[in-house]
Amino acid sequence: MEIIFINNAKDRSVYRYKKDFENILERACRVLERKGDWSLSVIYVTPEQIHEINRDYRNVDRATDVISFAIQDDMSDMLVDEDQYELGDIFINVQAIRDQASAYGHSIRREACFLFCHGLLHLMGYDHMKEEDEKVMFALQDEILDELVQR
């Protein structure tokens, strides 16, 4: 399993979550029974950068906390390159990590891990556009995170 980290936000504090994210990826694969060697990229961005991405690619003219771009929406037809499955990219707004941790009353570590897990589940085909899908996705987030990162 491989996670490529790109720090476009130039915020050195984000490197402390590398091992957490690797553990979340491994746990997600176990919980979801996804076998194989998975890879993805995590790109840390500023609020201005994620606002631009949200506007240009999703037609939503505001900043957000996390955006995922999956290589493929249908996991059953995943491209394989040398036995490695490329999931896609997760963009995480570094300011949202701090702001939301404070707003939700939990640690910065928990919020960083939550945003990564949320983005990862999107890459793996989960969504929360419908209420029933939201229940499934949010339950999976809790199942994956609660064992690894305290609330």
C-alpha cells in the first residue's frame, strides 16, 4: 500500500498524520474486504486552493474541507498496473482540519484522520447524497476510525 503525500499548503504539521493515514487505509481494506495493493495521493491545500478546485471542477464557489477525485467510479473495473490499484487523489484543506476540530470538540488528529477516511471512502465508491447512503458511509467511517483514533 502506498500513499503519496504532496504538501501544497506548505504546512509542516501535516506530516505527523502519515502513519495514521497508512493505518486507516489498511483498516479500511480489511473492513471493506478489499484485497490488493492500493495506492493514492493526499494533497494538502490551503482554503484558497481548495476553493479554486471546488469552483473549477465541481461548480461550487466556496472552500470545503476535503475533495476526492477517484480514478474510476466503478471499482469492479479498476485498472491494475503491476498488481497495484490506483484509487485517485484526496485534497485536504489544512485550515479546515484546525477549524473543524475546534468546532466539533475533538482533537486535530481525529479531524485530520476523519477527513482522510471520508475522502478514502469516496475513492472506494461510497457517497452520502442519499440518506441511506449517508448512514452506510458514516457508519463505516466510525468503524474504521474508532479503533485507531480517539474521538
